[in-house]
Amino acid sequence: MVLTGAEIVIRCLQEEKVDYVFGYPGGAVLFIYDALFQQEKVRHILVRHEQAAIHAADAYARSTETVGVALVTSGPGATNAVTGIATAYCDSIPMVIISGQVPTAAIGQDAFQEVDTVGITRPCVKHNFLVKDPADIAVTIKKAFHLAKTGRPGPVLVDIPKDVSAQSAEYHYPKSVEMRSYNPVVKGHQGQIKKALKLLLEAKRPMIYTGGGVILSDAAAPLTKLVRKLGMPITNTLMGLGGYPATDKQYLGMPGMHGTYEANMSMHFSDVLLAIGARFDDRVIGDPAHFAAEPRKIIHIDIDPSSISKRVKVDVPIVGDVKEVLEELARLLDESKHEQDTASLATWWKQIDEWRSRDCMKYKNSDEIIKPQYVVEKLWEVTGGDAFITSDVGQHQMWAAQYYKFDKPRRWLNSGGLGTMGVGMPYAMGAQLAHPDAQVACVTGEASIQMNIQELSTCKQFRLPIKICNLNNRYLGMVRQWQELFHGGRYSESYMDSLPDFAKLAEAYGHIGIRVDRPADVEGALREAFSRKNDLVFLDFQIDQTENVYPMVQGGKGLTEMILSAEDL
Amino acid sequence: MRHVIALLIENESGALSRVSGLFSARGYNIESLTVAPTEDASLSRMTIVTTGSDDIIEQITKQLNKLVDVVKVVDISESAHVERELMLIKVRATGKDREEMKRMADIFRGRIIDATDSSYIIELTGNQTKLDSFIGAIDTTLILETVRSGIVGIGRGDRILKL
Ligand SMILES: Cc1ncc(C[n+]2csc(CCOP(=O)(O)OP(=O)(O)O)c2C)c(N)n1
Ligand SMILES: [Mg+2]
């Protein structure tokens, strides 16, 4: 069958069972938009800024097990998309981005709306392609989806010149693709898994530390089963929240810079540390030299060999898909006659419970002024702990991560790797489209929300009843906190004057806006918002301006050198 | 430590920039990099000379392997291998220098491949040290121009880098 390049693009998306494409039209993609117009299977969400298109598609992928898809035009369309692409890349999110390019003959001529999209995006994609012949579109898109979702997932960009989308070619969608240069390992090495199991069972102070890899490989269920069986303590990183139920007693909370005392102490003083789909990020282990000074054996399961022994030396590396490896580990555990050192484990738990009794997450609530932690606690209660929570970047992000107890995977959507302010609302849009009947809340700050505030319009057009919880402290709070602690209280440009009346702003876009000033009104406002099943409600919580995020491990310090609260300073 | 990394990569536009971009983005050294298609025109072979601690070299090979277009990566300097580099050097060759230059080229088994009244182009192959010593051995004020290809390398005996 002969089709135009544009028709081929849309056919391929249909073949991949893509429900939604997030995008924004322009000259170089007019043929593709025309083909999109003439069919109904693939629906298009018209955002108000290309960055939001990428974020929303990214969230669609994060909250489901599918590949997110976005479509942007050449030049400024592509450059606007870059922040979104880099955000997805840093968190290994499977995505396919289709960008228009100037006609083949104009490439390199400094044509109108020409940029070297493949060059600009190269360092922030898993792979990218420039398609020069309509006959290559189908196989390229097939490869793009294959690359995006296999191995360590990531965004893949396909750049299509305008003439290529206009010309015709024979269409055939390949069922599968072979790439001799790309064969990610899936199964872990048996011998290594056995070694790991032996180490774990003999451990006196075992600790399990899991990251985003558990979420991405859909390994929460086998992980939970295995950890319960082993009876060992576990921590989930910011990217791994929901990998293990947060309300379970074996769960120690999040580790790292704003992690719990018990999680950090247990990481540090463990004698065997099992790391799963995590990468020993500087925000998690603090100073690597300080971390390495305490002797312990490390087992590391990861799909990406380059993540292993990158920041810390690993004793038992296991390269493979996290889910496959965990299932194999569980099978070997069932068969094993090796005795677990349960006596030592009991002593270890005693120590952990002592650390726990410091109750490091307690905060001083107030009747007068709204505490952000209180808002998140109430949000958890009101939503029955079962919402999709997105956040932006800053103090509010940490409070959301600390006080919303995620029991399920893919419920917590945030930019952990790149730390991109502005993801919150587009993430909520993507999650709501993927789960139309679910409760979706965006916990944000007055600065972050303004980075993609225009998306209130998209939410109106597509009737997305997300709930925005703006923890409004009138400050770039996280910046202010660092300036208070490390820059002598010189608040250089961290106070934002002339904020809009967010409730009125939401109303101007056709939504409901509620300003909340008093602690007593927090719960009522949340209940009111979530009772409005079909409306977007913007809750503007006026919170304590000077509240800081604790506990805290300062940059460059060791995990055990924590500031637990303001009194510690 | 100096390492010589050989790799096979899909011969596609942009392949070189993926490799060089990786080195610059992660702050790895490139002492030299050579690339050309193999007997199978769909594959290119690169030889990269780099320096770094064992940890860094391990990361470099892992990161190279991670590039989607890269088919195979080997650190050939880990075992017996051969390295060669080609140098073309244009020197002033007049008066008594002319005889002397010819003599030096012969000693280093170089060949004079172009001669004018006042200059020679000498072609020299060998490992890096040999080429360096040639430059050290002649009167450097006579050097008009040099061009070196960068190293190409291959494992000895049964060590074969192929698909
Ligand atoms: C795009 C972008 N620019 C700058 C930063 C640096 N940054 C991190 S947190 C923060 C302040 C965020 O303020 P707000 O959204 O009000 O959140 P708060 O910390 O007050 O809760 C800034 C500027 C960033 N992460 N992303
Ligand atoms: Mg703020």
C-alpha cells in the first residue's frame, strides 16, 4: 500500500496502539497534522507550550506501562521540547518524540525555523534519527519504540523533514526489528544471583535500597514478596517511591538528603546492601568517600552496566532486568537450604527501631499558620492514599515525597533526575488522561506552577479535573532554605513579589480557585476539591513562609551527619 | 594510564559525533581518534587513544557500549597488540641539510615521497614513540609542516574484533 510519509507516521502510531499524542502544530509538521485529522484512533492533546507536551507524554508513560508520544514542529518547537526530553532522559522514561524538520534540500541552509534537532538533542536522548526517505519512516518508528521501551528505557527522537512527510512510499509496518548493535541483557547471571542470595542470607545487618528501576520494570510485586519473605528493612529513593508499600513496617522511609534518620543510618551501617534499580546518586548517599569508609558488601542489580560501580565499588554486580532477576532470586530462595541469620536480623531490627524512635519526621503543627507537612498529610487522608501525586521541584516536592505514603508504584510522578520546575501540571494532565477516573493531585509551589501555568487552558479544553495544591510560601523556598543555611541568610532573588491571585487566575481560565489561609480550613478545602469530580480545582494554600525541609544531609556531607530539625543547627 | 580502545560502529551519519560527544560530555580525554569504514562498508572501525584511571576506563567502555550504534568495544591495550601511526612531515632540504635529511629518513625507514629544490615530504609509519623520536632526531627548525594520522591498533594472534 502506498501512503504519504505523514500517513505512514500516523499508521505506525496506530500500530503501536498509541491512544494520545501530545503536541503543537507548525509549518514542518502540517502534513502530519493533516493525516492526524483524517483518522480517529490516535487522539491529539493540544498543549499551550511544547515543553508541556513532552512532560505530559512523559507522565502518561510514567503512570502506565506504555511509551509516551509527542509531536512538535521544527526550530522553536523542537527547542521548546528540549527541557522535556532531558527531563525524561534523566529519569529513563520511555518516549517517542516526533519532530518536524525543514525540507531535506533546505537542511544546512539556515532555513526558516531550522535547527539541528538531532545535534541539539543527542546528549539527552537514548537515540535519535533523521529520516531522509519516506520508505524509511516505518522501520525507523518501529526501532524508536523498540529502543524506548527495552533495556534501560529512555526518550527516542525521530526528526522528519517536511518533504519526507509529503512524499509517498510503500507502507509496511515490521512486526519486529533486529539491531545488531543493540541487544540489552535481560536475564541476570545465575552464578551472580546465587552469590547474592548467599550474602543476603548470611548478612548480619542487611539493607535493601531500591530506586526508579523497580518502578520502570514493574517489579514492585515481586520485590514486595521477596522483601517480606526475607524480613529485611527497605528504603525507596525519590524515584522509587511506591516500589514497596510505604505503610508497611519493614519500610524505613526515603533515604538521602531529605530522607529519614533510620533509612540513612541503616544504609550507612549495613553490612550487606542490596541495591536494586538505583544508582547511588549524590542526593542519596551524600559524600561517596564518607559512604565508602564504612565497610559493607554491595550487591547491585541494574539493567544498565554503566550504572554499576560508577559511584561506589560493587562486590556482586548483576546486570539484567530488575523484575526477571528478582523473580529468579525468589525462586532460588525457595529452593535454598541455606539458613538465614535471623538472630542477627532481630538484633539489627532492635537497632533500627531505636533509630526510628527519634521520630525524625515529626514537625510542630500550628493553629495559626498552615504547615505544608500538614497539608500533605491531609491530602493523603482525603484521597485515601490512593491518588496519583505529581510535584514540581522545591520544598513542596520534598514534603510531598516525605508525607504522602505511597503504597503503589507509578503513583508518584516527579522530576527526580533533572529537577525540572514546571513539570507538575503537565504531569498531572498526562496522568489524568491515562487514568480518567482516578484522583490526580499536583503538589506545587507558587514559583514552579508559573513555569507552565498556561496549561490551565489545556486542562479546560480537555476537561481534566486535576487538583492543584499550591503550597504558597511566597518564596523560591528551596533556594531560600539553602541561602538561610549556607549563605548567611542573604536571600538573593529568592523572594518573588507581585504574585498573581491564583484563585482568580484559575477562575479566569474557567476553573475553580480557592484560597486557604487557616489550618482549620485545610481539610475542608481538600474535601471540597475532591468532591468536585469534574472540575479542576486550584487550592492556593498560604503556608508558613519560613518552614524548612528536614531532616537534611548537607551537600558534600556523609549520610550519618544529618540535621534532624531546626533545633539541631 | 594510556589505553587503546577499538570499536565497531554502524557507519551512519552522526556516528562519530555520538562518540566524540560522549567523551566531551563526560570529560574523558581523547589523545587521538581515527575512523574509517571496514571491509564491510556498513561498519566503521574506530581506534581511540585515551588516558584515565581503571575506573574511568571501565566507565568509558561501558558508556561506549551503551551507544545504540556501537556494535563492539575492546580495550586492545589490555593484551598483546600492534599499534601504527602514519606521519607525513615536510622539511626544508637544502645544502648539507638535504643529505642529512635523507640519511635520517633512511635510518627510521621513512620514504621520501615528494621532493622540490628546497623541501622533502617524508612518509613514516610506526608506533607513537618511533614518530616522536624521529621528530626529536632531526633539527626541528627545519620542520615546515607535520601531519599525523593518529593511532590505529589491532590485537595480536587470535584476538579478533569482528561481528
Ligand atoms: C527550571 C528550573 N529553574 C531553577 C531551578 C532551581 N530551583 C530549585 S527549587 C527552586 C524554587 C522553587 O520554588 P517553588 O516552586 O515556590 O517551591 P518551594 O521550594 O517554595 O516549595 C528553584 C528556583 C529548578 N529546579 N528548575
Ligand atoms: Mg515557593
